[in-house]
Amino acid sequence: MANNDAKVSDLDIAELLQTEDDVRFFLEDVFAENDPVLWQRALGYVARSTGMAKIAKKAGLNRESLYKALKEDAHPRFDTIMRVLKAMGFKLMIAPITPVTPDCVAEKTVKYSAKKKKTPKSSTSTQNRRRS
């Protein structure tokens, strides 16, 4: 019989993040998932790959506070996340989840125009009735 003493090592994503491009692409992919727990974990990997002490110092935190803020069950303040991102050389940007299609914009324009037209007509017809 074969020996079942196979060893499996833990994968440390922080060790895989070797270059600035690695970090940027990793964070872009993780942020695209729109999962706050995953974001937090990813920031922890990036901070470890860069150096927790270095990121903590740039963010104005102590190293222990940074570890606590980025651990899985923590609930860091938004201010802390923003400071950590800035320390890493990143910023958050807003983008639509799905691209806005011209049909959607046109549909809203038509609805808005219809509402806008109804208001003057109703007040005009009321004025005409009063005059009659």
C-alpha cells in the first residue's frame, strides 16, 4: 500500500504578489467581485506582500492595528480602508456595475418628458375650464 503521508503546504497569496502590476491586477479582480470580506482579505495580502510595518507607517497606524483591521472577522472603519489604500498607492473609483445602454437613457428621457408634458396640460385644461 502507498504511504498516505502527503504534505500539502498552505498557499500564501502575499508571496505571489511580486510586482506592482501583480498587486494592481489582483486588487482590480478582487474589487470586481464586490465582496467586502474578500476586499479586506485582499488588502491584508497586499499589505503583507509590501510589508505591514511600511504600510502601517504610511497609513498612520501601528502594525498591530493594521493586522487587526485587516483580519477576516474585523469591521474596519471606511477611513482606515481609505488610508491603507492610499498608503499602498491606490484609490477607489466608481464605475457602473453594468454599462448604461442608450436604450435605458432614452427610456428615462421619454418617461421624464411624458411626466413633464402632463403637468402643464392639466393646469392649462383647468384654466380653460374656468374661463368657459
